[in-house]
Amino acid sequence: MAYCILIRHGRSTANTQGVLAGCAPGIGLDEIGRDQADALVDRLAGTPFVHLASSPLQRCLETAEPLAAAHGLTVQEHEGIGECRYGAWTGRPIKELAEEPLWRVVQDRPTEATFPSSDEYPGESIAQMSARAVAAVAEIDAAVTAEHGPHAVWAAFSHGDIIKSVLAHAVGTSLDDFQRLHVDPGSISAIHFTDTRPMLLRTNDTGTSTLQPPRPKDASTAGDATVGGGTGLGSQS
């Protein structure tokens, strides 16, 4: 089977504002996010991509643009790797959401968590999100393999929680433990779907060899994962 490179979108304006963007339209990359997207060309230089898939949301499509141009490929939008449907949580500050009772379920028992719908945005459960993301990646990978062969390389531009759920599936980790994984903006993870099992080749590669300590945060949420994925700045905001 083919090789799948999972790329989280670069830092977005919602990341810097500390809000959960969800499926809200018009959320693009900030200046650092644009730099992260441009840097992917050099970071992945020599990688023979044959296919680029992306969440339909703006921040992912903007992240994919430089790599697509460098390889002469057209980005194919795929709803299956679109953002988690956070429903009524969409657009709200992360710090405010951390006070909601559902936050603890999301952190400690994700398989029991369902995001409530609003008039504007439908919600879904984390289990539903994971199932559709894993199925979408498997579907794309099979199609790429059928067309280009078992050593083909393709990329999926997606979101923090989506990528974390695919990585958890790849290593056989329970979805209830997927918050143990971390996926920064602009990071690269890689999976090879062999005939017998997925193999994790790389995870949360940001292209740097340094680890910046996190900034102080509320002790009550110190071990929590930021819903939607962190900002890459080592804080909930």
C-alpha cells in the first residue's frame, strides 16, 4: 500500500485568537502559518508526491497551495478529512470551553463525547469523527495505491483532532487515549499502510530540533489537550 503523509494546517488566525474554529468559514492562516506552509516545500523536498488531498476548509487549502505548486498537482478536497463538527462549540474561546462539563468527557472519555448541534453548525461525536477520518484515509490510500502502485506517496492536509484519531488507529491505541497524542500546526506525520498493518513512520515533525517549554497555564487543565489541536506555542491559547 501507499505512504500517507498527514499534514496539519499551519497556524491560523483562530489559533492565535484562542478560539475553536471548527467548520466556520473564512479562517485562514496567519503570518506564521503562511511561513509554515511555504516551509513545507523545502522540508519535503525530494518526496515524490502523486496525490494531495485536503479538508475543504480554507486554512488547510492555503497550507496545501505551496506544495501543490511545487509538484504541479491539483489539491483534491475530501469531506472525510474535514474538521471535527464541533457544533455549538464552534467559534467559542478555548478557555471558556474548558469550563464546560463536556470538556472533561472530551479529555478523559472521548468515546462518550458528542458535541451538541447549534442552528448554524451540526455536531458529531468523537467516535463518528474518528470513523469517518480513518475510512477516508483508507479510501484515498487504496485509490492512490491502485493508480500509482504500493510505493506511491500522497499527502492529506487536515486538522489536529482528525490526524490524532488516524494516528491512534494506526498504532492500535484506543480512541479513549487519543488525547495522549500531540499534533502541532504545520507538523508532519507519516504512515505506511502495509498489507498486514499500518506502520507509524513519523509523528508531529515540525522541522525543528528544539523543544520550547510550555508557558504557565491553569493547573486544573495542565494535562488536557486543546480541543481542535494546540497553537504550537505550548499553551491552551
